[in-house]
Amino acid sequence: MKDIVGNPLRLKSVNHISLICKSVNESVDFYQNVLGFIPIRRPGSFDFDGKWLFGYGIGIHLLQAEDPENIPRKKEINPKDNHISFQCESMDAVEKYLEEMKIGYVRAMVEENGVKVDQMFFHDPDGFMIEICNCDSLPVIPLAGEMARSCSRLNLEIMPQQIHQVVKQI
């Protein structure tokens, strides 16, 4: 079978994530007041309860659970679990805000070739994990030729020297 490379589905970006909620209103409050998403119009033709939000180039579609009492909720914050990650401008500001809001979090750090990335992980009201990081300081380095097309232009423009040095080592 021929290897598929490039963008065979002609994808452009992530559009939205969809999350099942115990309480859509509680989740809207969290995504709006903690993460800064704004409510947007949702098609009226849906025959189930939910709300849509938008921010940072991505939509979050919150769907009311049919049986809210039986939604498994993760309590342990595990950085290796499913999550969505957001870049931030100031990790200190994020930490201060989470503490003010009394939201429990776990802090982590990744270091690669002298570049340090700080991470904070916490849960939304339904146990879905959120990561806030300064990951944009870590360069996106393609593993092979065709992959270069899909790498972040921002990272490639910001850190060309670092990428050149690492690619030379490979």
C-alpha cells in the first residue's frame, strides 16, 4: 500500500471539540469565565440541549448528558490523560488566577535541548482536562521531508536558528 503523505483530506484547521456535560450551564460558566470563550449561536434545529462557545480559533460544543448522574468524572489530574491545550502569555498569571478561582491544578515542565516548557493541568466541571502552557517556545521540527508542509509557520519563523541546528544534528 502506498504511503499517504501530505494532506489527503485537505484539512485546514481544528473546528471544534464536543463535550458531554452534567450541567451545560455550569460548563458554559467555566469555559466563559475561566478560559474566556464566548457563547455563539447554535443551530435551532437540534433536538437536544447544548450550547456553543468560540475562542482562540476553536469552537467548544457543550452537550447536555442524557443521564447526568452517570457521567464518569475523573478526579485525578493526570498530564498523560486526554486533554486540550492552550498557549498563554504568562504562566504566573494563569497560576494566580487558578488559585484565586480555587481550581486545583498540577504543574509540570518539559525540557528539550535547553528549551523549557511550563505546563498546568486542571479539570473542567465534568472532569475533562485542560492544559495551559507556553509550548510555543518549543520548536516544531519535522521528522521527514513531506512533514515540513504541515509544521507551524509561527514556530518555523520564530526559531529558524534552533531548527537549523537540530536538523543539522539529525
